[in-house]
Amino acid sequence: MSDNKHTFKAEVNKVLDLMIHSLYSNKEIFLRELISNASDAIDKARYESLTDASIAEGGDEWKVELIADKEAGTLTIRDNGIGMTRDEAVEALGTIAHSGTKEFIKLLESREVENNPELIGQFGVGFYSSFMVADQVTVITRKAGADANHAVVWKSDADGTYTLEDGEKDGKGTDVILKLKEDETSYLEEWELRKIVKQYSDFIEYPIVMEVTRTTPDPEDEEKSVTETKEETLNSQKAIWLKSKDEISDEEYNEFYKHLSHDFTDPAKVIHYRAEGTTEFSALLYLPEKRPYDIFYQDYKIGPALYVRRVQIMDHCEAMLPTYLRFVKGVVESSDLPLNVSREMLQENKVVNVIKKNLIKKVLDTLGQMKKNDLEAYEKFYAEFGRILKEGIHHDFERKETIADLLLFESTTTEPGKTTTLADYIERMGEDQKEIYYITGSDRASAEASPYLEVFKEKGLEVLIMTDDFDDIIISGLGSYQEKPFQSAIKGDLDLGETDKEEQKKTFGDLLELMKEELKDVVSDVRISGRLKDSAVCLVAGEHDLDPKMAKMFEAMGQDVPQGQRVLEVNPGHDLIGRMKEAFAENSGSEQLKEYVGLLYDQALLLEGDKPRDPVAFSRALSKLMAQGVSM
Ligand code: ADP
Ligand code: MG
């Protein structure tokens, strides 16, 4: 291997291989990806040239050129953007830096991409899509500001290797030269390129130009014709967010969204407005219909693109939206910010904070309107993003009530899959009901089967069913809604007026004391239950303890969970408890009785889906008991 020959990282080969051999439709999106890279490169150069004039190299006619050479069978995508150094080229064109690569490969293998090739852009492997139409790709690139003889020539046939050589390049920026496959030469035709640019890249703010040759009749002599070649701009370069609403069609809105987000579905909602006053800005925001695959990743990019006087300052301004609204995509442009604003400055910037407040309000208002006017659409949105929106209750104290208005939950009275708002729940509460009841669980079925709901069922009380893992933290943070406190069905002492606890305490007091003594190492108390109907016992966490499900989750993640000991609750109406009381009256020192107490505790563990403390001993004791039963 000569020293300019390099091998691709394994994941690149895999992506290339799948891309070349399993994608047959929508191949034309390679052009969108390459133009998008060119436009990104120009964004960077233009932005850097604001503080370092040498980057512009004396010209700032930013543009992307398409050069179709029919003789050579090549299509070149040229930009005069930032370019790449040798090291940058190795890094950018020989590896895949994104954390979603594994998922992407899985997706490719599952053939989902075949039907939705737009996913390619989302996964940030756009450059490699050029190999869908080309069997050789050459990249000639020179970093803006570097000498002409400092260019790099990168070349690959997608055979697992690429070469890198030193080269020369007059203009700054990058040429991507595609040697088109034999049956892909339609991408050299003017009409085809025009169509693709119009469809996918119309909004690119730099001109995408191409030389076109026209032959027209000679006005002087009808027998002859004149042929002229001139440069034409193929895209309209409209900054759609600066136009007024009535000038923009739904289709234009949708295409721009897809360009921004690399999403392939139309957005669920468009929010477009201009704020005037002390701080002026334009915002075009979108609520997607589907949750992006990477929204829970660390490196997920939050926030709208930020423009200042038509210059893109950054593609994601995270200072402008809180993380719980990270599903919102869009563009914000303001003339009240300096062009050379840095990421660090943004966090502290007054104007940014005013805009941020305004955007949050607008998004939350829009969601409220959606919920009110088109519940079905809102429910769809919520199914995708409710889990994220909900984080706001924890993080945005100031707006937690507003966000709580937007929550939806299933409940023991909604039909499966249908939800209720908290306000509607309260509306249905009976006069005596003082609290909002909820139960947490991994899914509706297991929550509904829980013994903790027995008395609620008996009394016909509606209980909200919460199945997101952090719901309990969210609800604890919220505390109450419309002045009604929340009460967990599985935590704390519950009094639904069903049992006269004081009376029962007198009756069962001695037995409870014995149980407490026997179980003193595992529970903090044994008490009469206000929540059981059919089960004999259950374990209950303290009001302020972590939900047992959450505690388990944290433990699984290797975290120490300061968990108070739980309380064993006893159902005084249960036969077994009654019999145990009688046995206790006969012989308070009975060994068998003590064994039963242990078994009851293990049963309570089982009811929670946990294991008995010592499964072998438990099973033996149970068999012994059953044997007694059989012999009777
Ligand atoms: P993404 O654009 O999502 O980062 P791509 O596969 O499209 O992923 O491109 C990979 C990287 O290659 C880019 O991030 C950029 O660093 C570099 N790159 C690609 N095309 C160009 C270009 N025309 N000019 C400068 N850098 C480029
Ligand atoms: Mg790209």
C-alpha cells in the first residue's frame, strides 16, 4: 500500500456497502446532500470572514456551481466555502463521527431506508450518498485563507480505500467530482438538475448556478440560429421566514422544513410570526410529526438556526429554546444581535433571553390551541413528544402550571389508548374527592391489575395511569394541580374513608405488634390498610420516597438510592388476617404464626413483581402449607 492510500473505518465501509447495494429509489437526494454540505461550508466561511477578512480571499460572491461534463461523464459540485485541510478531510470523509451510526446501519439493514431514503441526511452520512450514483468520487479542497498549493485531493472508488494527495487549487473551497455510473448519466442533463434543485434546494440562500446553453433562432436571419452559453441561477434563494405568511404556500413551508430538519414527513404544525417592539425578530418554527431517532442522545442539537441580517450565525442556537422544547425546529432572525456574537455570549445576552421567552410562550400557546381546537392532532403530537414536553415541569418552575395544562394521561376510566387532561379529571371528581389519584407502572395493563387499585375500583374512583419512567418525579415536582394535591395509589397512607382505621387498630393491635417485631429488619411499620380489598397485604413506600419502579431503575444504573424502609399494610377484611388474629388469641407465641408473617411479607414482594427474600425457603414453606391443606 503506498503511503497516500488509506482505508476507511469499518463503519464507513458498512454504510457505503449498504448504500450502494440496497438503495434504488430516490437516488437524486445525493445532490441535495452535496449542495447542503456546500452551503454549510459557505456559511462557515462567511461567518468567519466577518472577523477575519482574509478568509474571503478578496471576494464574497458566495455560490455553489454545478458543472456537468457530458464528455467526461462527470458532475462537479463546487463551492467557494471554507474548504478542508488534509486532517479535516481524513476526519470528515473517512470516518463517521455521529453517535447514531449503529442505529443507521440497523435501519439500512431493516430496509426502512429503502422506502425513506431521506433518512440518510438525518444520520449525517450525506457525503457518502454520492456513491449511490458515482463509482468514483474525487474531492479537491483547499482551506480558505491557505496558499493555492496547499490543496488536498481525496479520491475513492468505494472499494474500502481512498487516496490522499497534495494538490493545487486556485479558488478556496471544495470541488466534489462525481464520475457517474453508466446508467446514472441523466444527472448531467440540465432539466434533471434543475428539477432536483428546485425540489430539494430551492431555499438555499446562496445561488446554485449552472452554465446553460441555449440555441435560439437568429432574429436577423431566420435560416440561422444563435447558440449562447450563460450562467443561470437554479434556486430562488428565498429567505422564506422573512416573507409574510400569505405569500407562502403550505408546500413551500413543508419543503423548507424538510430542508432544515432532514425529516421526510411534513411537519405537524407551522408557527410563523414576526415580533415587533423593543426586540424585533422573525421566527419560523415547526413542530415535527415524528420523533427523530436521536432526540434522546447527548449530542442531539437543540434550537433554531440563528440569522443576523441574513447571515447564518449558527445552525442550532441552543440558548433560544429550553431542552424540553427540543423537538421544535426552525429559524430565528433578528437584527438586534451583533453579527459576531459567540455561543458563550448568547447565554448571557438580553436580546436572546427576550426572544427565548417569547418563543417558549408562542410554542406553549400553540400547543394549548391545538389541544383545544384539534384534540386528535394534539394527542398524536403528545404521543410523540409528550414525554419530552413533560420534562418542563421539572426544569421550568415558572411555567409548570402552563405545562401541566398540556399533560395527557390515560386513566382507569379512559378507553385504552385514550387520554384525559388533568382539568377534565378534576371536572369528573366527586364532591368528596379531595385529591388527584394516580398510579405509576410500566404499562396500563399491569397498573390496572395492581392490588393497590382494589379499593379505588370498589369505590368507583378514577385513577390516572402514568407509564413514563420519570412520571413520579414530575408529579412530585408539580405537587398539585388547580389546588388539588396529587396522591399516589402506591405510596403513603391512604384514607378513602373505607375502613375505620382507629377501630381496626384496636381489634388488630396485638397482631400488628407481633408482625412489626418479626419484620423489624425489613419494614419500618405495619399498619391497617386503606387501599386493599382482595389482597391480604401490600408494601407501601413513604409519601416522599422514590417510586419503587424509579428506585429500581436508578439501582440498575448503578446509583445509590437513599430509600426509606417501606410499610407493610394489612387488609383487616381479609379472611387470612382474621384467622391469624384468632390463632394469635389462642397462642401468641405460636411458631407457625411467625412463619406466616414471614410468608405474608414475601407475598407482598411477589405482588410488586419482586422476588421473595429466599425463594427456596419460600417455596418449601408454601409446599408444607399446601400439604396440610391437601391432607385435610
Ligand atoms: P454532515 O454534513 O451531516 O456533517 P456529511 O456526510 O454530509 O455529514 O459530511 C461530512 C463532513 O464532511 C461535513 O461535516 C464536513 O466537515 C465535511 N464536508 C463535506 N462536504 C464539504 C464541503 N463541500 N466543504 C467543506 N467540508 C465538507
Ligand atoms: Mg451533510
